[in-house]
Amino acid sequence: MDFMSDSLMGIRKFRTFNVMDDCSREALAIEIDTSLSAKRIIRTLERIIEQRGKPKTIRTDNGPEFTSKDFELWCKDQGIENQYIQPGKPMQNGYIERFNRLYREAILDAYVFMDLEEVRYLTREWIEEYNYRRPHEALNNLTPDEWKRNIEITEIHKSTTVC
């Protein structure tokens, strides 16, 4: 998980909260708004957990949203380990850093935004492309969706194999 920032035309700033699965490289969420508090981050993560299940670990930097009492208590209550990277060492969270670069190149640096809805719309389209149509070399040239489905099929076969 990580944050990014940009601005709308007219210099109004906004932030993005980006969440990806390190294993499948799947974009799980990009939340966009002018302010993203720890409580908002928790709501986003609860939505992801409802859809996908609970992770064992979340890797973050030491930003105020991630070190807030609300967030730390939520992680503890959920039984999720919050793994902080060392300050000034973004490559310890290299997958999200690469993801951020791709998102910045394709969306944030490619458009001049009039409003947040435009950013959200283009972001939803990009996530669709990223998860369902863009093969990843690290996933044997499969998309995150194809890779995830192959893993699920493998797990089903393992559980139904009779020896």
C-alpha cells in the first residue's frame, strides 16, 4: 500500500491510496480524494477484505495514516501484521513503487484533470486494463486475473486428487 499525489487543473491537490497484491500483482484498489484519513483507509481495506479475504501482512511506509493509533489498532484487531519499511527505503516496498510508476505514467502524468470524477473514471479503466488485459513478465506473461485463476484451479485439483 502507498499514497501518491497530484493536482487538478486549477492547482487543487488530490491523493491516491494504492493497494496491490504483491503475489498476484493485482491492483486491489486505488482510492482517490482530496483527503484520505486513516479511517478512510480502514474502510477501503475492509471492502477489500470482504471481497478477497484477509491478508496475513500489510507492507507500508511510515506515513502518518499507517502509524496512526486507529490504523494500528485496526490491524491488531484484524490479526494483520503491519510490516513497516525502513524510513527512506522505498525499494523495500518495490512492487508498489513499480505499480505507482506505471500508474503515474499511464494516468497521472498523461492527463490534465478537471475534477475527481474524471480521475476516478480513468483510474477504473486503467485498473481493468492492468488486471485483465496486461500480461506481466513476472507472472509468466499472464495477466493478474489469469494467474490468480490458474492458482485457484491448481488448488482445486490438489484438493480433489485421490492417491
